[in-house]
Amino acid sequence: MADVAAANLSALKTAWGLSGASSVVSVDGPGIGKEDAVVLFDKLGNVAAAFNYDLTAVLASDGTLITTASASGGKTFSDGQHAGAAYGAGAGASAVWDGLSTTQPTYVGATVGKDGAFAQAGDAASIGSPGVVLVGQSTQSMDTL
């Protein structure tokens, strides 16, 4: 299993152009799948941002408890799923911030054409989103812009 994790880490670093940055990225376990979390740390080792799509909270190495990310209004979080399916889309879709709040963010499954989301050329069910960032203040949901 350690050889698989090392190979996965190497492939991830190569794909992201991080091949020389051994301390920047770590993989613990089989990688992103069902019931996972993504945690980003600042240069001091403190949690800078996190996303957990499992009902079980994650304790980060700096002591931060990372609870389940909330589903957007009208959506129900579904445990045991890939990120998109956990927030109401298909298993091949990403989960994305709904754009309503930065202090209490909520998430939905990515859908083609919304906030820059698009399907992979070879698999229409695999929907990712680079996201769209609006500059300025608005009380209107990004979903309706």
C-alpha cells in the first residue's frame, strides 16, 4: 500500500507541476474518493481552508476540527458518496460553493453551464468547475447571475 500511495503522490505532483516540492503535498490513504476531506495549510502549518464531505469530522494536524461542509438550501447532504453526489449531483461531478456566504459557506453539485462548470470531453457525466469569482458586493446569489 505504501508503494501505491507513493506512486499516487508522485503522479499528483507531476500533474500539478510540484515534482520538486516534497513538503507541499501529502497523500494519506487511497486518495480523493467517497467520504473524504481536502485540507490546505499555510506555510506555518495552520489550516488555511478545508472541505470535508463525510459525516465524520477530521482532526487536522494543527488541532483544527473540520466538520462536514453544509449543503446549500433545499439540498440534503448524502454521506457515503463522492463529492458531487454528496451535494445532489452525480458521482462524477465536483462539489462547488454556492456563492451565497463566505462566513457560512454551503455547497451544491456542479452542473454544466453554471459558474463556469463544464463536462469532460470524453465523459459528459464528469462535471468540474473552475469556478467564477465576482468582484464587488452583491446580495444576489451567484446561481441567478
